[in-house]
Amino acid sequence: MKKVPPPNALARAIQAFFTEYLPELRGVSPHTVCSYRDTLVLLLRFIAETQKVAVVSLELENIKPEAVLAFLNYLETDRKNTTSSRNVRLAGIHAFFRYVAIHAPERIEQAQRILGIPFKRTGSRPIDYLEYDEICAVLGCVDRTATDGLRDYALLAVMFNTGARVQEIVDLNVNDLQLEKPSQLKLRGKGNKTRVCPLWPQTAHVLSQFLSQREPSKHSNAVFCNYRGERLSRFGIRYVLRKYWQLAADNLPSLAQKRLHPHSMRHSCSMHLLKSGVDLASISHWLGHASINTTNRYAMADLDMKRHTISQARVAPEVVPKSWRKPASVIAWLESL
């Protein structure tokens, strides 16, 4: 019987990184673990293919800074990943080599060179959000007499009410809801942080109606399930949003110029709160932002508030520039300013 060779340093580092370091020492979420896992799978396959070796034969020394740079370029050119996606992959590689630098001191020079690979700057783009009448138009396209329609209406109402991230909606359980007054729900966000978000009476009523009429599911504790009775996925939620956005765009031309995706519902919630007079600090807590600086961009995105500010501002008086020809000396003119 052929003897299986023992795992090499790379295999041992990867195993300890995912089974001990990330979940136990760092306490990262399962989603972060999955993201880092996918990054290393892509990286190892790329290096194995370019260096013409089997993945099982790769060693730590095969992951050179030049190979990582080539991998990042491959993501952008061949896989057509955005700069943000490229940076997410690089963050996973950095996390792994921070672990390597600590637990394999003989590889510290290699790890430092890889950790020195910078993130690429991303251009900022306008925030995608829907106005209140556009949200109403999307909700108005849902047939609430159908079973799926009742679920979809409740899903859209909860997303607009809470501004929850799509994964927070996926993970939402029935025991996270409190539909009696005061109505609220508990969300589990990034870094396993939990927060409680109030529910509008209309949203609580819609949820109560939906939960009382839905069929039993395999995951009875999940709030939103698909037709197989399984927990609704991120892709399923994206499909539902796109479906009703396309229907509403036929009747409301302004929607055709916008995109409706899970995060745009989060943006729409925050902009609605901002226009309703809610302060930025409260919105930051509502959305579960780690820093209020993240919330500040919503204040910069509201064109109506900008126009109102300009209309209230006093017009600066016209200033006639002083002539630098008198006095004749430039130094004398500068000193007169």
C-alpha cells in the first residue's frame, strides 16, 4: 500500500490558519472564513497552473510576491473582477501571510514583501438609492394575494425598514422578531455584532400576516425561505429585487436609470431617514456602521439637501482684485494683502 506523504509547511499553515487562527484566535465570522478560503483556492490553482506543478506539490516558497502580483492582474484582466474584488482577495492573502510571518519566522522576509503589496485605489461612484415614491412603486408591483408575493412584500418591507445587509436578512430567524409593541428585530452583522432595529407598525403587521400564512419549511426558524423550504440565499434575494424593479420601471421611467440591488435598499433606508430629519449618529447605529464617517457620505449624496443649503446661503460680495502694479514693488504689494 502506497504511503501518503506527510503534509508540507504550506498545507500545515493553511490547516492551522483556517481551523485555529481565524475562528478561535481572531473570532472572525464564517463568511470571512469562506471569503479567505475562496481566495486561497483561486491563488493556489493559479500558481499551480502557471508553474506547471500539482497543487499538492506547492510549497510556501512557491507563493512569491511576483506570483501574487500576477494573480491580482489575472483577476482584473482574465476574470474581469472589479478593483474592489481585487482588494478583497488581496486582504485574504495579507491575512494568511500575517499568520505565516508569526508562525514561520524563516519565511518572514517573504511575508513582508507580500504584505508590502498595496491595495489599489478605487474610484468613488454615486450612491445608488431609490426615492420614497420609487420604493412605493416597487412595492406596488407585488401581488400580495399569492404566497410568494406575500413573502416578497414582507422581504422588501423589512429591507427598506431596517436597511439590513443582505446576509443579515438571509440569517434572520423567527426568534429574532418581536412583532408585539414595541416591534423590533435583532440583526447579526459584521464581526458577529448584534443590534436591535425598530420596526414600523406597517412592517410588523406585514410580517405577522406573512408568518401566519406561510407553509412549514425545512428550516422552520428561518424567516424567508424559497419554494423548496430552504433558507432564501443572497442570490435569491437579488433575483426578487430585480424582478420587481423591472416591473416597476415600466410604469416609473426614473427607475430605469437606476439599479436595484440588495445594498441599494440599505442606501434607500438611510437616505429616507436622513431626509426625515434623523441625525447621522442615529442612522449610524441604525445601520450598524463601525464609524460615523461611513454614514457621512449619505449627507454628501443628497442633492435636495445640497440645493437647500445653497438657497439658504448668502451670496458672497464681489471683490475687486487689487492691482499689483501700484505700488510698483511686488514685495510691497504682497505685504499690503
